[in-house]
Amino acid sequence: MKRRSFFWYSCLFLASCSATSRNSTKTEKPAIANWPDTLRFAITDADGEEELNRDYQDFRRTLEKILACTIEFFPVASTVAAAPAMLTGDLDLAWAGPLEYLVLQARAKAIPLVSLQRPHFRTSISVRGDRGIKTVADLKGKTIEINEVGSTGSHLGTIKLIMDAGLNPNTDVKFKTSGENTMSGLVSGEIDALGRPEHRYQAMLQDEGLTAENYPIIAIGEPIPGDVFVINSQFDLPVVEEMRSRILANNEKLMAAIWSVEELKVRFQDAFFEPVDASKYEEIREILRAIGQENLVQ
């Protein structure tokens, strides 16, 4: 998913905290105590109610049938807004990015349901081919542009590649944020390298009529841990387990609903739901520790 920065809001948030078969058509309400009639559902990456209604209505309706309850969109401005909403009981279910999942788990005790794994969601670092930069190690003392501070596919993934090359992300390179997905900084020479998810890089090349030969990738990371669906800790364990089972059993239906939107089809190419493997998210903690932001997920 695209990741809005939430480091900017962290102080505000911390203050607020202190104050069936795979093709199943099963839609009946289960005979489980305290099964909800309504779930208030946030997608932390969606930019307000307009985007929710435009891109996620099919998914909402499909999930509503699978979980046999009404699902209402709950727009949030950021993960920082989602966490206190869960704490107060105003928010029941959230679709969060990997870093956001750790924040929600730490700050709101959110329970992970399932992970939405994206096998092609990897961070790339690209450069100008005429600058003599061949490896990430060559970026020492250079400027790297990222989309937003805190974004998993751009910022944190780039930091991981820098660390893997033996560089210190705090002292050996400079970061510049743009908030835009464009290669104009590389084209103009204003920056030395660009850190973006690989699919964004490919789209920018095509949109701007550029070639990989002139703007090559010098490093690509491993697949980033998947987005996580989390539920409010107020729900009973049998409810949580049944919801998890239903989502996993209806992977094809849910993915078809996501892929019905062209932009989401590109972003979530070949994605699938799977059980959450907590160990995959430890690398996010390591990155935060390296840049002195581990308190966000504690």
C-alpha cells in the first residue's frame, strides 16, 4: 500500500494515548456468542471518504457477505488517528500497512487477523546512468529522494537497502522527501538516487517516457511484509478465529473485489491472504531501531 507519513503526528498520538471451502459462499451468521451486527472498518492508506467509496466499495460489500454483518467505512486521517479510535472502541477493524500494524498492535493492542501478502512489493533504488553510481555503497554522501517519511515501500525499504550495503542511514546519506511519484529529481540532477517501490518505478518510467538504461535500478529489496487486517481487542477469541477462517477461505472472492479497481489491480498484483507470521515484521522493528524510532512500536 502507499504509506502516508505518521512520524509527524507521533507526538500528538502519544499524548492522546496517555490521556468452509476456498470458494465458499457462506454468508450466514455463525452461532457464536457476541458476533457483531456491524463492524466499523478503516483502511489507513485511503485518503478520506471519497477514496474509500471510489476504490473499496466492492471489497466492503464482499467482506460484508463473508463476515455476515454490516460493514461501515470509518475514514481516518492517519494510523495515528486509527489507534486511539480503536482504544476508545469507535473502530473495530482496520486494513493497515506493516509499520502501521505494529503501531496499532503496540498502541491499541489490536489483534492481527490475516496478512495480505504482495509478492511483487519490493523497494528499488534507481539512479542516473551517467553519474557513475553502480552500487548502494556508492551513495555515501549522496542525496536520496523518498516519497514520505515513514512510508514502508519508499522510506523504510530504502533504509534497509542502505543498511544492507554497510552504510549508516543517519549519517552516510541525505534524505529528501517529495510527496510525489515522479523521476523529475533524477532527470534534473537535483538528487542522486530515488527510493520507490519497484512497481512505482516501472510506472514512472512509462509515464515519463524514460528508459531503464538511462535510469537503472542498482538495488532491489526482498518482498516487504504484507499489509495486516487487525481487529479491536474487545472481540472474543471465537469471533476472531471465525473471522480469520472466513477471510482465508474466501481469498479468491476478496482478491477479485480488490482487482476490480484498476489501480488496486496494479498495486496488489498476485497478492493473497495468509495467516500472519509475526517474525516477518521484526525487520521493520530493526529499521526503526536503527533510526531511533523504535518507541513508535513499543
